[in-house]
Amino acid sequence: MESKGSSSTLPPPPDMHVSPVDECVGAEENQQQSSGRSDGAQAKEDTNIHASQPDGTSLKLVQSGSKLCGYLNKQGGPLKAWKSRWFAYEEKSCQLFYYRMAQDINPLGKVDLSRATFSYPLQGEEGTFHIQTPERTFILKAANRDTQMYWLQQLQLKRGLFREQHAEHQSMPRPDNLTVESTPSANCPANFLPMVKTPSGLVGEEAASLPAPGLNNPLNMSIKHPLIELQNTMHSFRNRQSQEIRQSVFHIDDPNDTQKTPLSKTHTLSVPTAGSSQTPESPSNAKCVDLHKNPLSTVSQYRKSWKEKFQPQELDRSQLQHEKLSLAEEVKAQKELVLLLHKVLEDAQLEKRTCAQFLAAEGEQERLELLRHGERRAAELRNHLESLQQENENLRRDLNQRDSHIAELQESVQLLMHKNQAKQEVILKLSEKLAACGEDQHCTNGLETETFKQLTLENMHLKDDLKAYKTQNQYLNSEIYHLTTLWRKSSKQEQSLIVKCAVLEANNCQMESRYLGILQKLQESEELNPELREAIKKVLKDAVQADLNAAIKINPISEYDEYGFKIAVDYKVEDLKLLAKIQALEIRSQNLLNHEECDGPLLARCAQLLFGLPEAELSSSTELKGLLRTGLPREYRVKVWRLMIQTRTKTLRERHPDRYQELCEKSRTSPHLVPRQIQLDLDRTLTSNQYFSPPSSPLIQKLERVLQAFSWQNPTIGYVQGLNRLAAIALLVLQDEEDAFWCLVVVVEDIMPQNYYTKDLLGCRADQRVLKDLMSEKLPRLTAHLEALNVDVSLITVEWFLVLFVESLPTRILFKVWDTFLYEGVKVIFRYALALFKYREEDILKIQDSVEMYQYLRIFPITIADGRKLTSIAFNDMNPLPMKLLRNRHAVHLEHLRAEIRELENLQKAYKAERVRSKDKELDTLASEDEEEV
């Protein structure tokens, strides 16, 4: 479709055969015009659509507000006969009703166009097209091909308009965190075919005044709907008896009245028919007769006159194209300027960030390190500039070589043109000789003339077939485009509904968990009478026994997460089953919300930060620290972990490239020196993980080799309980056992303090005292409450520090902790330990019994569902928490522990010496008694 005031090049008459060159030119002009159209103009029914004729008149193709209706032949019945039916489109329901006549009041049937597709067979009868719905296929036939194409294009347009209006009415609100990109339809070539003009007298309300075709045909009656036929016949009979004007939904005014309308109104384009007023002597008919008599001789003249009429339009089009090219060049230059300004802005921001880091540095050492980093960056940029200059020189050298090569090619082209001209002269001479020889062969000329005519006729038929195939291909492309657009819109609506259902289900889970928590508090209340307490107890019992996964879930969540850990914890104690139910509801709610979150920005940040990053190199930056604290996506976790491990073990691995293979060989050759405790702990590693549950799992074998290799790597530690869980987490993420081995080496030997995993756990005990000091400063109320109950939190937190919260936190939060721990170090453990107590501070303060307190402290970390809140507390509420403070306090408490150990050893030595002396006295006393007896 074209907007008002636009012009289009009309196709040549059907009798003319256009050369491929002219067809390409026409196609390019149509494409240029269609590219400037707006798809939104098509959706407006009140848009006036015009087509410019050769004589300069503008006629309206589709009237605003006109109804889509007309007579079509419908194939049906057991005989598959064609029956004339009046078809009318209903906009509200997007349905095509069909009647026997235009004056009928009850339809014989309807076609649902909202989910229909349209096509037409090329080899079928002229005007035949198909409407395919999920229920059946309707085979219809129009009067000619133009009417057929008009119906198909209008049905496509009506279907698209209905789907757009339906989508607007059924639009669902999306959550704020979900953004769905919409592809503008203006960029898509929606108009594969120019819109066909309205056939005069065949469609629209004008056709209702014409007599129905095939009215007296007995096969035109509907056998399936006799009652409707009877009702329509009686209605027509009453109208005839009362001599009233026909009043139906397709009633139009008297045709004579239309002549009285002002001339300013736009008329429908009329098509000459057999009964038109044109006489055979008219110039147009004479021209057509001449064309039929001698088509080959008049094609060039007709084409010449056709092009002369459109020459002013071509000049205007060339001017517009020239302006378009100049504007495109200006836009390109502006884009380059914007890109240059963006680069300057990025450099300024980088310099500003560097200055801010320099000013924010606390010590001279950090400032010196920033200056060195800046110098290294400047050196890298200078090297990059030199390489670019060298590349520029090489490109200039290549350009000069290509210029010389082009000059040589131009000389060769000139030589070939001279040769071609000589060959043309030879061909002309041979043609003259051939013509002279042809005059002597009069007998064979007649046969050659007939053969030439046959070939010409076949060529014409083939061109007609080719044109028909091209038209069909263009229409099918248009139908595919429209269906694809509708499918995309339906997909967006479906995604919006899925998001809304997930949010509603998550809210339902939250409300259910709160409801159960309130019922639990009511059950513990002493003010309730026994009957209400029993009723509440029964409700809680039914809720605990009900299976969480028994209900129908719109967006089901697996029982295990992506790393194989079970999401909901199964508690053995009967009193904790209600807590497990509440926890399962909260975890499901968080999973549903996190499942529907748009991870596009996070993935984009990771891709931008890690793009082009070489292997074994990972420089520290504020962006990387913020990304790790947020939590890495699973797609990038393996790569980032490997880079952090390789950065920390680069020197060691360069000295011993085959270290892991050598240690595995030692384990195989000397199995008796491997700690026996490794084999005993394999079956007790991550029992809630499905990848470590079966004894024959390949990860169990990999874990055994990793632990044996580490026992040879660090004989001082060898193996202690807890290392199996650290290595198992590394295997789950990295999948490669050598990478898992080096990850274990980094954790034990590089990140954690010394003497952390020795037999006396000296470093871990010192950190427990540091944690108590920090709790007294950050959480004074909680510390006072625990001291009043005589509760030692180190009995609970020592496992957190030894195994880095493995099997203590939900896996979603656990891997966030590990992401930050591998980058920032041991202070992350202190932050999260303090954040855990801060998260549940109010609940802990309500407990007044020490036994219940120990029981709650063991299970409460695994019940935390909101990882974002915990991370915010760890890195915002617990500030400031510098690493220097932790090291100093660790050293102080380590010295106190060593002094206590030395004092204890001295007491043990004194006790042993006193014991030896007392034994010697007893022996002397016994000896003296024996002498007296003698």
C-alpha cells in the first residue's frame, strides 16, 4: 500500500511481454517506493490510497470505511461443485460469513480468519485460492486473477489489523525487570506485491445491487442448511410482497443517487467489460487490435510512449535519490564524529577513574602501584600505536601495489576493447556474406519461418509462466512475512503471560509460607484454648504432609539445581518438617522470580569485561569486583574461575608444568603411603548431590585422584576432613580434575592462612576469636544475648571457615561466596559469617534456651532464600572491614594461642615429671618395707 499523494509505476498491460531488463527496472522502482512507506499507514482504514495513471489522473483504490464483501464461488458438497456465495467480512470477530445471496439475513457458514493462512495454486483454475484454517480448508474462486489477488491482500490486511487490536486489548503488564525487545516493522519489507486496485462491480457494496450469479442453478442451493435457506426465502418473499426497498446489512443507495454526489468525492476505479460503452472504432480499441495483429512491431513504440509519460517522475526520483545519498553521507560523517567523541569520553572517564583510585588509595605503596600500573598501560598503548603505524605503512604499500595493478588491468581492458572491436567488424562482414547466401535459399526459408514462429510462441508462453511464478513467489513471501510477524507477536504475548503467571505463583508461595509461619506462632501461643490449638495442629499436619510438587505448576522447577544439589532439604526430625515446608515454599518463590529475571544485562557485562582477555591473565579492577560480588552466570563461571586460579598459580605451574600427572603417578606406584582416610570419606562427600550419590560415579574417581595428588603436594597437611568437600565443589564447577587440583592448592596454600588445615587447626581457631571480636563490635546485642545463654558460636562457625560454607548455605548463595572468595580472599568468609547472624538477628534474640539455640544455629543458614539481601548486608552493612585489620588481629590471637599451647605443654611436662618423682618415691618406700621384713 502507498500513502496519500505517492505515485507508483503501473505494470504494463497483460498483452505486452516485458524484457528482463525492464522488469528489473520496474522491480527496483517498486522496491524504492515501498521502502519509503510506513507500515502504520497500512493499519489505518481511513487512509486514502491512490495510484497515478499515465494520463495523470489519481483514482482511489480502497475507499475509507468500505466493507470487504462480494460474490465468490465456493467449492463444496459431495460433487465438489462450484456454488456462488456472497462473502462478507466482520471486523469485530475477524470472520468471513458467506450467504447464498446478498439480501439474505442468515449466513450459511463462516470462516475464522484469525488463525487462517492464504495461498493459491498456480496450475489450478483461474482465480482459485485457498483459506486454510485449523479445522478445514476452504476452496474459493474469484472472477479473475486481479479479483483473486485483491481478496488475498485484503484478507491478509484484515487479519493483521485484528491481531494488532486483539494484542492491544489483551496486553498484559510486565514486571519491571523484564524487557522484551520489539523489532520495528518498518525495517521489514512488508509490501512484496503492489496493492491491487479495487475491481469495479465485483467486490464491495456495489456488487450487492447486481443480480446474484447462478441464482437459477439448482446446484446453488445449500443441502446442509435447509432451515436457513427457508428463512432467507421467506424474508425475500415478504420484502417483495410489501414492495419495500431491500434492507440488509449490505444495503446500498440507489445507483442514480450516486451521480448527484459532488465531483470532489473519489470514485472507484472502473475496469472495461464486454458491455462497456467503448466502440471498436475508439482509439484504445484500435490500439489493442493493432497490438493483437502485429505485437512484435508495436512493442517498442508502446514502450517508448510509456516511458515518455513517466519521464518527469524519473527526474524527480533521481533528484530525491541524490538528496538521499547526500544525507546518508552526512549521517555517516556525523556517526564517525559521535564514535570519535565516545572514544574521547571513554578515555576521559578512564583517566578520571584512575585519578579517583589514586586519590582514594590509603598508603604510598598503593599509590605507587597505581602509578606503575599507569606506566605499564602507557607503555602498552605506545606499543599498540607503533603496531598501528606499522600496519598503516603496510596498508599504504599494499594500496600502491593495487593502484599499479589496476593501471595494468586498465591497459589490458583497452587492449581487449580494441580486439573486441576488430571481432565485431569481422562479424559484420560474415553477416553480410550470410545474408547474401540466404537470398539463394528460397525453399528452406518457409520451413525456417514456421519453426521461428513456433519458437517465438513457445518463448511467449514460457515468459507468461515465468511471470505467473514470480507473482506467486512474491505473494507467498508476503504471506510468510505476515505469518512470521503474527507468530512473533504471539510469542511475546505468551512470554508476558508466562512471566505474569510465574510472578503470581511466586507470590502465592510467599503468602503460603507466611500463612504457615503465622499458624506455627499461633500454635505456640498460650492464650489459645485446646480446641483451637488442636485445629491449628491438624491444619499444620495436613500442610506438612501435602506434597509441594503435587500441584500443577505453570513453570516447573527441578528438584535439583544445575550443579546437582537438592533444592529443598529433607529434615529427619519431626518438629522441623514444618520448617522444611516453609523453606521449600520460600526457595520455590525465589527460584521462580530468579528464573524469570532478564539476565541479559549481566551476561552483557560479563561478555564486555571478558572479551579479548588472554588466557592466564586476569587484572584486578573495580568492575570485575562488582561483577563477582553480584554473582557470575553459569556460562562464564568456569572461565573466570580458571583465570583466577591460573593467575595465582602461574609461577608454580611454569616451574612444574606436569606436576599433577607426576603426583598421580606417585599415588599409583605407592598406594600404601596414601592416607587411608581419603577412601573412607569418599562416600560421605556431598551426600545431597546427585552426581556424588552413586558410588560408581566418575566424579568419585576424579575426587579420589585429586585428594591423593594433594596429599603428595603438601605432605605437611596430607589430608584432613573437609578437603574432600572443597575438591568436590571445584570438580562440579571446573569439571577437569587437574583444574580442581590447582583450585584446592590455591585455597589451602595461597588464600587461607598458614596452619589452617593442620592437625591442631591453629589458624582456624585464631580466626574464630577474630570473628568473636568482630561480632562484639558489629552485633553487640546478639553477642550479649549469646554470652548470657553461655553459647559458644565457634562450635558452629568453625565448620563454615574450614569448608567455606559448603553444605551450610543454599547452592545459589554458596557459589556467589566462592566467586568473591577466589578473588578477594579470606575476608569474604568473615563478611558472610557476620551477614548470616545479622540476617537472622531478630529471630536469634527471641530464643531463650541454649539447647534450642545450638539447634537453630546449625540449621538456619540453609533456610536463607534471599541471596541479594544477604550479599547487601555482607558488603554494605558490614563496612568497614579492611584486610589489614583482619591480618593484625589474626596475628595477635595466633600469638595468644601459641602462648597458651606453650603454657599447656609446660604444665604437661611438669605433670609428667611430678608423676615420675611420685612413682620413684613409691618404689623407695616399698624397698624399705621389704628390708624391714627381712
